Amino acid sequence: MWSQLDTGFGHWNVFVWLFFFVIISAFALWVRSLGRMDYKRSTEQDEIFWSGNEVPEDGADFSVPASSSYWGFRVAMEPLYNLLNRFHNGNASDYAGYFIVTVASIGVLVLI
Amino acid sequence: MNLSDHLPAFLVMIPLLGAFLTPFAGSFNRGTRNAFFVTFSGLTLLTAIALCLSTLNGDVLVYVMGGESFALTLPSGMTYPVRILFEIDAFGSLPILCIAIASFAGALFSLDYMDRFSGWKRFLALYFLMTAGALGMCATGDMFNFFVFVEISSIASFGLVAFWRDKPEAVEASFKYMLISQIAAMLLLLAIGTLYGRYDAVNMAALSAMAGSGTLERVAMGLIIAVLAFKCGSFPMHTWMPDTYAEAPSGVTCLLVTVSQASFYGLVRVCYSIFPGLAAGGVVAWMLIALGVMSMFFGVLMAVVQHEIKRLMGYHSISQVGYMLLAMGVGLLALGSPEAVETYGRAAIRGGIFHSVNYSFYKALLFLCAGSLYYATGTRDLDKMGGLARSMPWTAGMFVVAAAAISGLPPFNGFVSKWMIYESSFAVHPILPAVAMITSVLTLASFVKVFQAAFLGPAKAKFVAVREVPYGMLAGMAVLTVMTLLLSLFPGWFTSGFFESAVNALVNHQSYVRAVMGGM
């Protein structure tokens, strides 16, 4: 079977997964069909609710920028990120230094 | 004369011819120039496909340049092969195929992407040179020519990264890459010189047959491993990668991804085929595992917080290379014991090779998607993008395929190769798959952010006029999407047909030696 794979530890068949997705999708569509049927396109029901405020015309005024994503994660990991940012300081001399130090370390390790 | 006998020579000759003919083609009109670009890239791809198919049954193709016969590796009276020699086995043919496909996709993409810029002569010549250099790295059978091809691809890439000379960031990225690359090149040459001084030979098969375990061999091997780990973007020598990938034109970045895989190929070849006695089962294997784990984890940590799309993807490249290093390190660790090879070694090597092929396609596709976004919006800053799925549905669709694949979501190919790596590395230590899984989760988080920021959300007024990118660019992306989907739908066929032969070629390195040295 072209789509089937035995890794030596387990078994994988992509079409089993695709079949699973089809079943789940069919179930989701069935649940959706049980919902309210009185929705009307192009009426006020279509409008964005923005905490009761008037919605700005330009999407740029109320979209979440990528920099704000995972803010909590970044704050929690701030000490590590400070270290990593210092490492990636953009200085070519430092970068060459990291390379030389790594080469030297590998050189020492292979001689052990 | 049977043309198929000369496929290894055509593989490098076609892109080199393309590079040397470029000064004439550059004077042609747009249509002729585009036809020239696509024809030479397409011919290279056809040659790579033919080569790959001819190595599937385990044959090792050998081609000698300048001898009385192209198949005569050891003329009478010679102990070692001395001519320029190409040697391609099932493992070597895989990166060759990936490079040729990425080069073809990048060429299709660049037809429209680069159309509004001048300097086509330079662009075409450097593009073909980089392709020839990368293909040569995977085809050559001797270390000195390997060095030459590394330099050809590196020098071409310095020029291509700095192609937009009016952008200081591009010139700076190219300079940094050039600075460290040249130090690396000197160390590589020093290592090859050391081996030549010791054995009077630079042929890989001859070195494999003769290599001992003395101090000189260890130092040479250590230098080569360090240089090639740097070239494929391993932590902590990865610092050139995000800048370089971000600033190069996207068609070039697509090819750079596979050029890094040519270095990865060299690294694996050195450990598995040239110095298996020194590298297997010991400190070198653990070193690769450590480099892999650090690359995976720190690469993805840096990627999560980026908001410049190509820079973010550049950090993900480091993380993905980490998976491959981990897998090949685990395989190398097992190589010391026949029992371990059968228990988890072959699975690890298979996973590493599978992931390398997957990475070549989905990562190249992601960079082309990023290029499409830049082409349409004029920015690479995710903070400024948004709501583009409505106006760029094809790009959005292909981005979803690539993002799901790199994040390891079932049923995509990235899941299958990562799964093989998880399983096999668990046999060494449970912490290894744990780090790999955390990395995969963070990769998913990162690409969810990219998709949300670029394609979802309310439409922005400044992007009202944005339309889907031209057909040429879509065609380039479609080639890589099709490859990603094929690998997702038929992993069993690719594994039994391609990857298993490559695993056999690495585990039984004697076949690589015998193809050149005979019954020695």
C-alpha cells in the first residue's frame, strides 16, 4: 500500500486519518444544521460586534498585530529571551567568534 | 554512445552551461529570457529525475572525467582514483532531486517576481551557478571537488543575497554570511589538506577504505563536521541564516533551503561513509544529537517572537535542521552496534532522510508564500498585514498546506517524518522526543500566528487593491505544494521506493567504497 507505513514501532495510514476527518466534518455539518435558520445575509446580523462601539472603517484600526501574539509567553520567558537577544546582536565579529569557539569545542570533543 | 551513461556529467553541465550562456540570453526579450531560464532549469530537473530513478535499486553511479573511459575509476597501475570523479548512490540522489525541483520552482516563481527589477544577467548567471554548485556537492566523489562546489554555491549565494544592492540590510546580510563562510571554507580546505597529506588521496571512497583513527583524522573529521554543521544552519553557528534567508529574493531563498541540505548531505556522508569507524557510536553521534536538540529548541524559541515573516521562517529553518541532526545523530549512535541499527538506527536514519526531503519542499514553499505576500503588499512585516486570504486565496491555501506540514499536523508529511524521529530517539532517551514535541507545538503556534496575522482578520484599507500574484509565481508554489501533498498521501511508496534504498546506502557504506575501489 502506497499510503501505508510501518515504522518498526507503529503503523500509519493516511487514508484512515482522511476518513476520520470526513466523519468529523460530516458530524460538524450536522450539528451546524441544527442551529437557528433565521440568519439573514447583508443585514445588521452581519455586522461586527466591537464591545458596543462603532466599528472603524479601516480594519487596520482594530486588528491585533502579530507582535501582540503570545505576549504572556514572551513575558514569562523574558530572562531567556534577553539572553538569546544578546546572543543575536547582529555583530559580525561576535558571530565569527561563536563559530570559532564552536569549531574549537568540536575539535576538543573529537580528540577525547 | 548511450546518453544515460553521462547523466552525472549532464547534471552539473546543464546549469553551468546556463550560467555561461546568460550574458547572451540577457540581451534577449522577456519571453526568450524566460524560456531560457525555464528550459535550463527544466532540463536539470529531468536529468535529476533520471539519475534518481537509476539509483533506486541500490546501484552506485560512478562517472570519471577526463579518463580513457568514464567508468574506469582505477586505471592500470593506480592504487587510488586521481581524476575528477562523480559518485551518486541512492542517498546522494535524494538531495539532488530536491535541489533540482526547488531550483525549477524558484525559476518559475522568479519569472514574475523579479520581472520589475533590472540585473537579470547577474541574477540568472548566479542562480544557475548556485544550482550547479549545490548539485555538484551531492554528486562529487572527492573531497577537494566537494570544497570547490561548496565555494561555487557559496560565492553565487553571496551575490544573490546582496542582489538588491540598494538595500543596506541585504548587503549587510551577505557580508556577514561571506565573512563566516570564508573562515569556514579555509578550515574545510585545511581539513582536506590534512587528509591529503596523510593519505595522498582526496577521493571519498579511497579515504573511507584507508582512514584510520589517529589524531590527524580526528581533527580533520571534527573540522569538516563543524564547517558543514555551520553551512546547514546548526545552533550556535546559525546566526547568518535568518538575515540571509530574509534578505535574499524569495526564489533564491527557495533554492538556499536546498543548498543547506546539500551541506547536510555532506555532513552525513562524512560521518556515515568516510569516517564511520570514528564517528559511529561515540562522541560524534552525541555531538550531532546535542547540536540537533539545541538547534530545534532555540531556533523555534526565536521564531515564535518574530514579526518579520521571512526572518521568522529563517529561524524555523534552524529548528527544522535540528530534527535532521537529531535523527542522524541517533542513527550514528546505533551504527556502533548491529542490534541497535535494527532496533532503532534504521528508523532514525529513515526519519532523518524523510524529514530532510520534506523540509526541502515545505520550507521552500513557505518562503515562496512569504515572497508572494511581499510582492502583493510591499511589506514583510506581519504587523502591517491582515485580511489577505480574501484577495489571495491560492497563496493562502498553499501556505496552509506548507504550515500544516512543517508543524507536523497529521495527515501531512511533516507529521510522518517527525513521528519516525520521535519513536527512534525515544529508544536513546525520552527527553529527546520530549524536546522535539515541544518544538513541534511551538512551530504550530508560530505558524498559527503567521496565518492569523497575514491572512485572517478584517480587511485593511491599504490592501484594497491587492490581488492574487501572477500565474508564474503560483506555478512555482504549486510545484512544491504538489510534492508536499504527494509525500503526505503516499509516504509508504516514497519510503519503500526511495528512503529505504538511501538508508541501505548509508548503513552499508562498503557499497560506496566498492563502486570506486573495486574489491579492495
